[in-house]
Amino acid sequence: MSETSDLREAALAVREMAYVPYSRFKVGVAIRAASGAVYRGCNVENVAYPQGTCAEAGAIAAMVAAGETSIAEVYVVAASDRPVPCCGGCRQKLAEFAGGDVPVTLATVAGAEEATTIGALLPGAFDAGYMA
């Protein structure tokens, strides 16, 4: 089993746990931290739509709660006709913990995949260097 396929399996499994009573659009994310540990997240909706949580944010929170702060790889999966990109806010959240060269796989439940990187998803990312 390739390393990416274990992320796919983790993302597909956690996607099934998504709480999406309003949109019915389940998203699962698996993040491999620099340590090699895998953290998962799914989207969690709220009737007050802006209060929901994206799958990427959930996976990042799980990683940070475990004491890790460095992402080595990301896998995002949803049931759509083509691979779904991360929203703008999640691109910035991922960039907080991953360099521009970190691989990201965007995928569909049916198996279509698109390989990209954090840098390609968020060129010109705002980072701590601007705050010096």
C-alpha cells in the first residue's frame, strides 16, 4: 500500500462521519504530519452556516491537539464529479502548518485524483514573515 493510499482510506472513512444535515456534501481529509502520524477531519455543519467547520480545519485541530505543528501531506476527498479544492480559508490554514512544496491530493469518491501543492493552491500566502 502506498503512503497516499493510506491517506485516501483514512479520508474516505472519516468522510462517512461528516455531519452535513443541510448540504448533504460530505468531505473527508487526512493529513500526514512530519512525524508520519495521520490525522483525520470531516466537515461539521451548523444551522447557522458560518459556524460550521471544514474537514481541513478538523484535521489540523486534531494534529495540533496531538502536539504536532508540521504537515507533510494532505488528502481531500468528496463525492463530486471532479476533485474538490479546499476553500480559501482552509488553504490559509494549511499554509500555516505546511510549506509551499507540501503535496496535496484532491480526489473524488469514485477515484479521480488531482495532485497539487500548498503553494499552487495558495500562491503568495500571507505568513508570519509579513508580521516582522
